[in-house]
Amino acid sequence: MKNEHKTLPLLPLRGLLVYPSMVLHLDVGRDKSVQALEKVMMEDQQIFLSTQKEVETETPEVEDIYEIGTLATVKQMLKLPNGTIRVLVEGLHRGKIVEFKDTEEFYEVEIEQVDESDERSVEEEALMRTVLDLFEQYIKVSKKVTAETFASVSDIEQPGRLADIIASHLSLKIRQKQEILETYNSEERLNKLIEILQNEKDVIDLEKKIGQRVKRSMEKTQKEYYLREQMKAIQKELGEKEGKTGEISSLKEKIEEADMPLNVQEMAYKELDRYEKIPQSSAESSVIRNYIDWLIQIPWSKETEDNLDINHAEKILNEDHYGLENVKERVLEYLAVQQLTKSLKGPILCLVGPPGVGKTSLARSVARSIGREFVRISLGGVRDEAEIRGHRRTYVGAMPGRIIRGMKKAGTVNPVFLLDEIDKMSNDFRGDPSSAMLEVLDPQQNNTFSDHYIEEPYDLSKVMFVTTANSLGTIPEPLLDRMEVIRIAGYTEIEKVNIAKNYLMPRQLEEHGLSKGNLQMRDESLYKLVRHYTREAGVRNLERQIATVCRKATKLIVSGKKKRVIVTESMLEELLGHPKFRYGEAEKEDQIGTATGLAYTTAGGDTLAIEVSLSPGKGKLILTGKLGDVMKESAQAAFSYIRSKSEELSIDPSFHETNDIHIHVPEGATPKDGPSAGITIATALVSALTGKAVRRDVGMTGEITLRGRVLPIGGLKEKSLSAHRAGLTTIIMPKENEKDLDDIPESIRKDLTFLPVSHLDEVLKTALVGENK
């Protein structure tokens, strides 16, 4: 055995080892390896091959490579389309790395070449025969090596080469192959190979025994499998689909694709297993099938990506709605925070306002502005808890609640979910749905919402819930506490005209097949339409009147009477008839015993005339006009205050003994209640008792105490809109409501004078005119 030193480029191998006399194809992709091959091809085509200790190492150092390797010749090199290079190498001699150099282009090593002697001893001859015998037995039992390979191996006469070639054909770990490569002595190498072959033969025999044992235990399962396959073949021949077996396979695929949480997926597979075993004719079979279908169809992880461009969202919201700055601002704030955090829970907004102000359509615009799916459910009249939480699967016809059904309709886990008319839920013996809504609308617990039908927890935390209500009075306090309330008051006259021009008219023209060339409405006509044909906080009735104008204009055009209709003020009466409302409800002159109050209703603000008359009697207080208990108590409080202050007010102290007092609020068929009519009733009473007139241009609102103090009220903005609409110029309001003046539009504030008061004396000083009669 002689040694020779050489300096050659190094090609580190991953998961592969080359023996001397072995010819092998290699695919090379690393830059340094490619450059090493190019260097070799330009010189003597010799390269040193050594295996890496760890396959994952991308840039090996000297300690990452085995020091014993193989000196090889590169026979052929071919560049593949994917950028890698395929080379054909032939191993020549063993070699040991003496020095490792990492140049910038490639690895280079100085090696000590080890050449083997071709002579063989008698002992080596015996070992060679033993190895060949064991290798032949290995081929017979393993069937991994062909008989032709054995024939070519048995002709080899050199003991070392025989050991290398046989080792290259065995399924050994790299570590074991490296041990054989590092064994220079051919006799030792043959002994190691005998040990490995004997061990491999024992392992294969054991595998056969285990296989036979498993085969016996699987005979029953195998039999069932063959029977099922035969059933499928029969069904196919009969022209049927794959039957229940094919259905099970299809459902399995759908469950995998649904990307459910692990616990839900386990439940789905468990139910699928039950479904497979239950006969198709069984009633429970359809129940389980429906349940699996629901689990598959509900979105568990599919999510739409939010469009977080605030300018885009603002543009969409302004396109769809005029005004409503508070709501738009809240949505834009949510988007801004979402853009920074990427993990904000969906807000729960409650839009409160009269009918027709655009609460529902606003929620739809919010979904469009941020690019989410939109789903709406109406809660008006819902009084069964199962409508929200679903029914137990044990019930006939059971199905999930409206929340889960809405999520299925949306198809994503983060839609904009509108819960319309949340103030109109009720309850009966079937449960309280408003209590069930607590879990849906609580940000702290809606990530594990429990539906009775689905049973598994469902995450609602990414949903943006928007609820609408006309009034907060009927919403339970715990439910209200979980929502962010945004009030939408009625529109001003100017806002209504703008909405009619920019939104309602174009929509109605399109619906009636008209264009701006066919029908035009002048601004003065729109103002007249708003003032004399509608009386509402929203614009729903206004749109109906515009639709009526469009229909009548269409008839004129189709009949050939006119080619183009321009609606003037005079023509408006021809199309819609006489005005339905008198614009400006203020009295034409100051009245005694009549005061104008301001009321807040579910339809917005309204004016309320309160009349007081005196007649001879015994001090009886008569209240009419379908008043509620609170309003009756306000009248009693006002009456008691006036009695206690009769002398200061220049009223006969015995007025309650000689007169019956009748307080009436017109529109007697309409129920009225609330404390804010207190100062109005008191003013009308004082006016009737003193003979002083009440100013016709003054409206008032405020609660009164027995000491004459004026307490704050709600709905000042809505009341101000109604006062402006009625033609009043002055509003008397509680001093503590001054903070609410900022909510009133500038166009209204400039036309009205607001007088904050804290005591009834201030009210009387402003509201009453003239001398006592």
C-alpha cells in the first residue's frame, strides 16, 4: 500500500457516498461545487469527493466533512434547464484530507492517496466466498438487488474492490458506509461486511415474521375492503354513482379543505364515522349528514383582506351618504387603528335614530368601503332564544341560529354583520333572545360563541357588528352596555334637499327609466316638497313623493303630452295635489293658556301644543290627550309648584278651590309620555291663571321639580330640528344641556336663539308677555 499527496478541488456530497471503482450520476447545484467542477474540467478532470456529516449544512467547514473520501474522475458534465449540473463520476482511490482550504471560488484540499494491493491471501479468499454466499441469500430474501447484479459481482477477484461494490448495493446508513470506506485493510473490510450482511438477513427474516402476523390480523379488514370494492364495482356497472362509499370519501375531502380548528375537525370525523356505520334508511342518518354539511359550510378560517386605505373608505362613505359625520369618523378611526395593529377586534356599533335616516344603508356602505362581505338579519319580533342560539340536534327539524346562518351566508369570518331593529326583540315562554345576544355582542366572550346546534365554540371576534335601533328605551341595559352607541338625528331641511338632489332623484330616475333630460326638479320645488308634503326626521317619505312625481312624469311622457317635464312649484301641486302640511306650525299670534313644547319621538323631534283652560269648579285637575304616567306626574308637579308660589306669581291663592283646571295635549289618539314637558305645562298653567299670553315664537323643553328647578332632558338636537321646521325662533332649554349645542348643525343654530335656564322664573320671564288680566 503506497501513499501519494495531491492538491485537488473538493466536491462535498450530501446524503451520498462514492466508493472506488463505483460509477455514479450526481446533480450539483451549489455555486462553489459548480465552480469546482468547471475548474476540474479545464484541467485533469480529477476531483476529491467527501460526504458531509449533516445533510442540512449549506456551507460546510472542515469539521463538517468526513476526512476520508474518494479520489474520482469526472467522466461527463451536462447543464440542466433548472440551473443544476449533472455529472458522471468514477471513483478511483481512497484518500485522506491532510489540509482544507476554503477559497472564494471553491473548496480545495490536499489529500493523501491510498492505493490497495491486488494480492489476496487464503484467508481473504475464504472471506470473499462467505461474503458472496451471504450476499446471494440477501438478494433472495430482500428482492432489492437483481440477480444480474450478483452475477457481475461474483466475477470480481480483488477482495477490497468486492467489499466496496457489495457495500454500494446495500441499503445502509451513510455512517455505516463511511465506516467501510475508512477501513483501508481489505480483510477487515470483508469481516465488517459479513457482520452487516448477517444482521441484514436477520432483520429481513424478522420483518417477514411480523408481516405474516400482521397479515393474519388484517384478514378481516382486508375482506371488508374487498367487499366494499366489489360493491362499488357493482354500483358502477348498474349505472349508479358510487353510493355511500363515494359520498364518505367526498365528505372527507371537504372536511380537510374546510380548515377547521382541530377539536371541530375531530368532531366532524367522529360524526362521519357514525354516518358511515348507520344504515341510509335510518332517521338519524339524515340528521348526522345535515350536521356534517353545516360544519363544512360554515367559514372557519376564510377571511377577506381589509382595504385599509382611509381615503378610499372616506370617498365611498361620502358617495353613499350625505352628512352622518359621527359614524363616518368612527369607521375611519377603526381602519386607522387596524392599519397599525393588524389585530383589532371588530367593533360593535349601535346606530340609533328615527326611521328613514339611513342606518341600514350606512352599514352596507361601511362593508363596501373596507371590502368586506355584508350580511343582514332583522331582529324585529324575534322572541325565541333558539333564533339566536339554534336548536339542539335532538329536536326534529333542528338547525343553527340566525348568527351561524348569517356567517354561512357571508362565507368569511370577518364580515360586516348588521343586526337590524335590535330594539324590537321581545321575549316569552320560549326564552329571552336579548339575553342570548349578550354573548354575541360581548367582545370579551364572542370568540367562543356557543350555538346549540353546532355545539363547538365559534369565533365571532373578527366580525364587525352593526346594530340599529329607533330608541334605546326598549333595549335591556346589559345588552346596551356592550355596544358603542352612535346617535343619528333627523336631517335638516338643507340636508334633505341635498340628499334629494344627489341621491334620491338619480335613483328614482333610473328606476323609472327616465334621465335628467326627461325630468328636472328645480331647487324651489324640492324645498316645497320637503316643507309641505313631508314631515319626518328621515327621507323615506320624501323618496316616496319623488317616486310619485317620477311616475306621473313618466305617464305624461309616454302618453305624448310632454317630451320633457320641468317640475316648478306650481306644477308640484298639479302632480301631488294640495300641500299636506303647513310649513311653520307656530301660532299666528300670542295665545293665553297655550304653550309650545318640544318632544322627542322615535320618528325624530316634534312640536307639542299644550292647552290649559279654567272653568268654575272645586279645584279638580283634569288631564287628557292620552298622557303617560310620567307626563301626568309632571303636570301634578307643575300644579303644586304654582300653588306654593301663587302670591309671587300674582295668582289668587284660592284658585284651586274655585276652578277646575283642564290640561289637554292635542292629537289625543297618540300616546305621549316623558318628563320634558314639565316647564311647558307650568308655563301654560301660569298663562291661564294670570291672563298673560305666551310668546308664539317660543318653544320649550325641560323637566320641572317641586322647587321650580329645571332639569336636563335628552334629544335636544331632534327637538331643535322640529322647532326650526315649525318656524319657532327661540328655544328655552335646561342650562345643563348647553353641552349638547355642539351637536346641532350650524345652519339651524344661526336661525334659532337658545336660552339656557335653571329655574322656572327665568322661563316665565322670557315666555310670558303682557300684563295680568
